[in-house]
Amino acid sequence: MKVKVLRLGHRKKRDLRLTTHVCLTARALGANEAILSGEKDKSVMDSVKDVSKRWGGKFKISYEKNWKKTLKNYEVVHLTMYGEPVQNKINEIRKSKKDKLIVVGSEKVPKEIYNLADYNIAVTNQPHSEVAALSIFLHELFQGKELKNKFKNAEIKIKPKKQGKKVIRSGDTENIFKRIIKKFN
Amino acid sequence: MKVKVLRLGHRKKRDLRLTTHVCLTARALGANEAILSGEKDKSVMDSVKDVSKRWGGKFKISYEKNWKKTLKNYEVVHLTMYGEPVQNKINEIRKSKKDKLIVVGSEKVPKEIYNLADYNIAVTNQPHSEVAALSIFLHELFQGKELKNKFKNAEIKIKPKKQGKKVIRSGDTENIFKRIIKKFN
């Protein structure tokens, strides 16, 4: 099952950080691809590509002006505070095994999406954040397994620690140097 | 068990929207209070207060310049990509029943927090979003029950729908008018 995330109505500058968070969340929590619509924004695309390159995995990002084109061939799940509770619908959505397109809007969403979507799904019917809605949805869809995903060919990795930070860089010159010194001591 | 969320190092303007998303996510997903630290920012405080007033419930927001003061009397959980996997630690954290302070940083986090926290917890060791990390953490802490929370004394509510939008306003004049007309027809 492929899972793509469509970010509707991106506005340059204003949405820069939130759209970046949407895309990085999609990547970290197991989606395969993000598609941006709205204003074209090289800086979002570049920073997501940069993270994907350095942190590994196969996550893709693309831009599509005509967002309706992207709905074809997918089961479309529109995340909206007006929709049906995620906890009532997630089993049905997961079972279908169809490739999914998860749609998250920015502040204003074209009305048509409510009818074009196969599901309108709410993560609570309270106002909060498209990043939060996407997180909970992906976490429920993948049943927590996404937290253990491996990202292959990473240049940079973190070793989980109780305290402090431990970063491992592939070909890390400092570590190589230390190892050589150890060998000769 | 009380759950508060501390947003460290807020920067006015730059973090306006993300900090607002952090606070609204905290509210929607069952936390009792948000505490802001960093630059004082009336517009974030006001918009969160406004949502709480209109959408109901008892969520609070406050500002504290000296963030270290807020750690006292709480079990402190710092969300960081460098920490231990949430899935390995959440049962232990939930079991303790102690009041929690969940700390989410902005771009730069004071080093001390890694030692002052009882737990440094990672929602994946990948770069993504403090809003995503907070969402998954709260969802795991409350085991999904938070999605069914009721917000009392709301002026505005949503009736979940398969398609479209249905908003209910308490004392909504249009609806009252319709009911009166119906009665006399």
C-alpha cells in the first residue's frame, strides 16, 4: 500500500514552516511521498529533499499545480475537523489496502474536496493543527509500526540516548580518526 | 493526572503559527495547560484563549520567563529526536500517574533540559515536527481516549459529517428563528 500526502493551497512564506513540518512528518511517519499544491515554493522542496538525502530512505516530494489530477487512482482521505471520527473509520480504511492519498489543507480549502474525497476524517472535531491530524492519522493507519521504520543509506543517524545527543555520520572523519588512533595505541 | 505542555524558546513572529499549533494540539489532545517560555507573545496567548472560550473546556495558557521554575513538582518528559523511543517508555511513564510536564523546544533548546528531564523521549529519531511529536506522545499517553474528550460550555461545536460542514452555535439566532417558524407553521 502506497501512501502519499497532498498539501493543498500552500502559500509561499506564510506556510513555509508548517508545510515543511507536514512533509517531514509524512516522511518520518511512513508516507512515501508528499505532493505540494498552491504556490510553487522551491525552498520547501529543497529543504525536504535535503533532509531525505541526508537522513536516508526513499521519500519523494513533488509539485502539482492541478491538484485534482493527483486524486486519480487513489483512495482519497481528506483530513478535516468537520469529518467523521478517525477512531470509527480507521479499520475500514486500513483494510481496503488501496493506495492512499491523504489530503491536508492550509487555511482555506476548496469546497469540492469534501465531495471528491472517499473519506472526510476528523482527528477530534476541535481546531488544532494539520500536522497533528496527519500524525495521528498515519500512526493509526500503520498501527504504531511506522515508529520502527529504518531509513536506508542515511548519511546521518541518531543513536537514541537517555540523556544528551549522539549523532553518527557515515564516513565521520572524527570517528575514523579515533579508530585509527586506537588501533595504533 | 495533570498534563501540562511547556513550549521552550518561543520566538515572536517566527514561531507564531507553530507555537499556536503546539498549544491547540495540547488542548485538543487532552492536556490541561500550555506554558510559554522565550519571548512573551500576546497574540499567541490571545488566540489560544479565544479558541478555549469559544470551543469550550478548561484549557489554560500562561507565560513563564523562568522556565526552570515550571519543572518543579512534575515528572518532566522532554520530547527530542535524540531521546529514547516513545514506544519503549510510554507504559512506564503512564503507570507512574505523576503529574506530567511535557517539554517541547523550538529550534534551539538549552542543553540543561536533557539533564533536568526525567525522560528524554523520541517519536522516531528522524527530524520532523514538535507538533507531530507532541501529538503522538499525548495519543500514546492517553491511549486514544483523548479523541473522545468532551469540551464543556462550548459556544461552537461541530457535528461530524461524511461530507460538508455542520457547525452548531449555542444561541445561534438563525437556528432559533427556524425553530420558531416551524412551531407556528
